[in-house]
Amino acid sequence: MTMSKILIRGAKVLGGEPADVLIDGETIVETGTGIEAGDATVIEAAGQILLPGLVDLHTHLREPGREDSETVLTGTKAAAVGGFTAVHAMANTFPVADTAGVVEQVWRLGKESGYCDVQPVGAVTVGLEGKQLAELGAMHDSAAGVKVFSDDGKCVDDAVIMRRALEYVKAFDGVVAQHAQEPRLTEGAQMNEGIVSAELGLGGWPAVAEESIIARDVLLAAHVGSRVHICHLSTAGSVEIVRWAKSKGWNVTAEVTPHHLLLTDELVRTYNPVYKVNPPLRTEADVMALREALADGTIDCVATDHAPHPHEDKDCEWAAAAMGMVGLETALSVVQQTMVDTGLLDWAGVADRMSMRPAAIGRLEGHGRPVSAGEPANLTLVDPAYRGAVDPAGFASRSRNTPYEGRELPGRVTHTFLRGRATVVDGKLA
């Protein structure tokens, strides 16, 4: 679909009353009812939900260095299929995105893909080694304009390094996104520490390993007066710490993954490595606490932590398997099942948690904007009545390590628009 004018007719904007939305070029030019189509291409969208394009704060695109898992092109295709118009590409590539040169490479590959905007995340420390600050200022001043910094995959466990990073990014209103995992408490850990790990005899990953780092870092952020963002928060205790920090007025934000909203450590009883992830799947009580926290705004947003791996890294015994699961193409469906269909969030809330807030945290211009005249036409159209089993064979991602294979999930993205250009039409890549 390449015509410059598109009329989306009868969609429920943010789940509200049906309306028409007219796109001309890259911009929404009119919203209302009974808009004349004229020479516009018409999309009949009765019963569908129109959202601002989704924004992911936490995506692993693997390029450069692990193109056997994913590339910027295949990852952005997967993002578009999932309804995303922008993703933040994590720094744990090979070489690590710890210099202006590497982040600019990722940024340019994103520009070339054309399926969604790619905002590189810069490493906090050189080589993700936690010993020396990376070139934060140079990455921010580069063409990529990096605003989010993270050693994700590893924790910035040195308190002095973390403090210095928070002080440095404060100068340009950047944010440090922390992978909260006290390394000494998780040596040899294979899954959540609890009843299931004890019964299976697998090394336990205690909740306190996450919670202790979050507690330290919210205190550091308050001391410095800087912004800290907590990646993939996964425990009920972590929720309480973030809730307390926010009650103090500190500049703390947090994300939760779709899989931590749905899956529990009981699945590890299958010994299927598809359920091996970092942080690990937690208990049912944790899942319920995370849902409530996302609903009440303690957790700001949903982020996929899309972590593609080649087949051989997952099709092996549990102990040897890589941690992580793909998530871009199923994220919205999981959020519909866990948050919308349960009554915890309405579709306006989904727009807030999956588009507006992540765009605001990442200081990403042109995304997470209202669906109104004069705004960029970054949009996602969703059929909430759809039900279907997940078939990874049809994924746009290069990897297939999904925990949802064969599971029926609700909802389907029918169309995605990046600045008025359709990247997905009728559920297929344009």
C-alpha cells in the first residue's frame, strides 16, 4: 500500500467510539465521523482498535555480530508485525555498542530497514565489563542521539560506576536502564529460587538478587537527582520498592515483559529450555503483583526483552541452553489476554503502557503521540476478536524460541503504519 492518502474507517480509537482517521503523507490530517474518502485508499476497520504505534524499550536485534539469531532487518520486520513503530536496540552486540561508531551503525541499519524506527541503546561500561564508563557523551552526541544506556544482560553491580553513570547522563537528561541482578547471589542459578527449584534440584535465583540492586539504585538515583529505569522487573518485592521510590517523588521508572505477566516457574517442570529466561519466570503471586502494578502505574510500561537465539542454543539440555525468548510478534496478544481481557486495563491504558510511556522514557520524538490531526501517522490497528494458535514457523523474526508455540492467544495486528506508510497490511508484511 503506497498511496499517500489512507482513510481508516470506523475503528475504535484507543478503544473508544468508532471514528474515521484520514492520513495524508506522513501525517494524520483529520479525525471524526463521516469523513469523505475522496481519492484515499479505504481500510474498513469496524470492530478494530486503533492505537498509536507501539514502542519497545527493550529489544535485542543481535546485529552486529550475531546475525545467525537476528538482524536489524528481520528484527524490525518482526516488530512491525507485532504493531511496533519504534524499538530500542540493546547494546550487547559483538562488538558491544559502547562507542559512537557502533551505535551509528545500528541506527543506520534501522533507517535502511524501513519497517520501524531503531533507537540504539548505548552500553554503560566498556565491553559491558562493569569496570570503566563507556563513551556516554560521544554516543549521545552522535547521529544516533543515544538517550538510554544499559549493560543489559549484565548488571552494573559496582555502586561507584552506577553512581558515575547516573551523574553523567543527568547532563543531557539521559537514563540508565539497569538489569537488576546481584551477580554473586545468582552464581550457577538456573531458575527462580523457590519450591519448584528445590523439587527439581536446579540452582535457585532468589528474588532478593533483583530487589537488592533495585533498592540500591533508586537510592543512588535520588542522591544524584538523575533518572533510572528498571529493566524487566519480575518480583512482587521489586514492585514494592519501586512503589516506595515513586512515593518519594524520585525519578524512577520500570518495565515488565509480557512473559512475566503470564508464565510461571511451574513451566520449568517440563525442562523445556524455551522457558529459560533472565530474569527467570517467577511464581503465580509474582505474576499477579506485576499485573496489578502495571494496572496502577507503578510499573510504567511493557517491554518485550525480545531475545532471539538460533535453534541449537535452545534445542539442548536445560543447563546448557541460552536464556531468552522472542517476544515482538506476540507481545500485544499477551497484554490483551493478561490485562485487557481480565479488566485490569482498557485499550487507552494499553496505548499508554505500550506506546506513550515508553516513548516518553526513551525521549523518543514522533512516537507515543495522540491519534489526532497534525500528529505523525505512526499507528497500529488491532482486531481484538481474533483468536489463534501461535505458529513460530510464520514468524518474521529469524529465531523461533517462543514459549507460546501452539498456545491460543487473542488479538491480531492487522495493519501497522510508520509515518503514514503501511508496513503491515492484513496481518502480512507490506
